[in-house]
Amino acid sequence: QLVESGGGLVQPGGSLRLSCAGSSYIFGRHTMHWYRQRPGKQRELVAGITSGGTTNYAEAVKGRFTISRDNYKRMMYLQMESLKPEGTTIYYCHAEFRSPVPTANEEYWGQGTQVTGAA
């Protein structure tokens, strides 16, 4: 249901834009996030954006990364600037819907897109 793209090799100090495509069902009401995971480390939240456009960022990326979404195009983006040296990092697209009825909660993950050289 979620497909990331845009990963690749990047130099420290460079920029990269990741994209996440999904269904109209997801983009209609789900809060969406970008997570990342480095080898041997836990998956960590990078940024989030509600269906209405409210955003939040991890402290480590504030001022450098920008999350956005286009519900009409069913796309989410992560614009990354001033990337810091890093090995290989997998970035994941995530969508969730929290219901007052817990059994109606929904969660989706993409397969991830790899960024090498900086993150």
C-alpha cells in the first residue's frame, strides 16, 4: 500500500528528496511518518505529518528535513538538506489511523528506500 522511492548515494552536505506513494484511502485520513533505520540500530521516527498538514520532527533533523504531503496526488515527501555523513540508512514510509475503537486502528509500512553516504 506504500511505496518509497528516491533513495540513492549522496555526499555529506548534499540533499535528497524521498517520495512515498499510497492509496487514496490512506491519504484521505491517515497520519503519515518517515522512519529510518541504520544497521544494528532501532528504527527511529524522523518526521510526521497529519492529514491536515501538521508536522513534527525529530530533534536530530529539525531545520534540515522537511516533510510534506499532497493528498490529491497521494504522495508524501521528505526533503533532506545538509545531510550528515552516515553509512547506509533505510528510510521507511509509515501510515497510521488511530480510532476510538482500538480494533479499528490501522497501520501500514512501506518496504523502505536506501540512502547511502549521508543521512
